[in-house]
Amino acid sequence: NKATAAGWTVDDVVGTVGKLKESGVTFEQYDDLPNTTRDGDIHSMGPYKAVWFKDPAGNILAISDV
């Protein structure tokens, strides 16, 4: 699957990313998304933030604040 298979909404994307990185999670980086900027692993779409990562089976998962 080349689309997001599942997603979770959190209050603190930056903090969640930090905790997941400490556990060894690596994040996908998409530089071709319209109206989106990226700071490290975190993609911003206006006031909203999101990150994507893959599970061991290759499914794309997302965490965002919306």
C-alpha cells in the first residue's frame, strides 16, 4: 500500500516524535507534498503537523495533530 493505512491524532506531535525516535522509529520524509514544509521529520501544513512511518510489514502509518 502506498497510502496511509492508519493514523493517530495526538496533542503533541513534536514530543511524540521524540519519544518514538528514542525507541528506534524512523520517519518517512516527503518533500513533494503540496503546500507542505518539512522541519526534520515533521511536515507542516499551515498550523498542522504530521509525520509518517512504516510498520515492519511496510504499511504507512501517520501521527498528526488533526
